[in-house]
Amino acid sequence: YDPVSFVVQGDDIVASGSIDHTTLDAFEEITASNPGIKTLVLQNIECSVDDDANVVFSHVVREEGFYTVVPSDGLVASGGTDLFLAGVERSMEEGAVLGVHSWAVGNLQGRDLPKSDPEHAAYVSYTKRMLGSDAFYWFTLEAAPVQETHVMSAEEIAKYGLLTKPVERN
């Protein structure tokens, strides 16, 4: 996998790659040298290889007041979708793709555990903080098993309140 790289383009920080333990340091480095930029464009973030690092990174994105945007040719899935939720404002352009699936540790998938299982707690807490409800988290578990990705429809995106701004037409 390629770790997330950040590049400044105009008034945006553009991110591509897989979220891992190096992502937060790389983000803090680019934001320190570009303090006026508050838009994080998620070009291609298909996964996180470290869910704990993703949660810490995503909380920083929220605390620092970043907007998250998925461009028309952008793809976010799995941990990338979790990161998208961190934006204080969230938007996507027509053609952008949001994908979700259940998480897994080894052969154990989140969708196979009862809702009362403590393994869900951190994910539920995160989703409630970002969206005000945990309904989206439970949807992701049922949408697809870990080895597949469910591409969300406009109706699903609206139902779970993922956007704070309507889809932008090109």
C-alpha cells in the first residue's frame, strides 16, 4: 500500500493513499506550513491500514475545522469514508464515489458481532460525534462484507446525512 500523501493545490490540501500510522504526522507537517488552508480534498482514500490511527487523525481534522470534499473523479471507501465524516462541512462533486463495508479483524467481521459487543463502542462513539447518530455505522456493517465494497447511492448518502452541502454539479 501507499501511505497517504498530501499536496497543496491552490487553496486545498489534496490527499491520496492509505491511512496509516504516518498520516497524522504528514498532515501536521503540511498544515503547519499552510495554516490558512482548511479544505481537505479526498482524491483517493480507499482504506486505512490502521483504524486506531485513522480515528486519531480524523478527530484532528474535525478539531482543526477542516472541510472535506470528494472531487468528481474521487473515490473514498472504508477508512476513507470514515475520514470524510470528520469534515465540519462535507461535500462531494457529481461522479464522486463513497464506498462502505464491514470492518474485520482476522476472520471476525463487525457485522457478525451482536450490537451489544464492546468491539463496536469506538466506532459507534466516532460516528455519533461526527454525524450525531450511529445509524450510519450500523448501515456500513450490513452494506457489504469486508472483502466487498458497497458504493453508496445518492439516497443512502442523503438518508444518513453525510453531506452538509448538496452534491456539486460540474
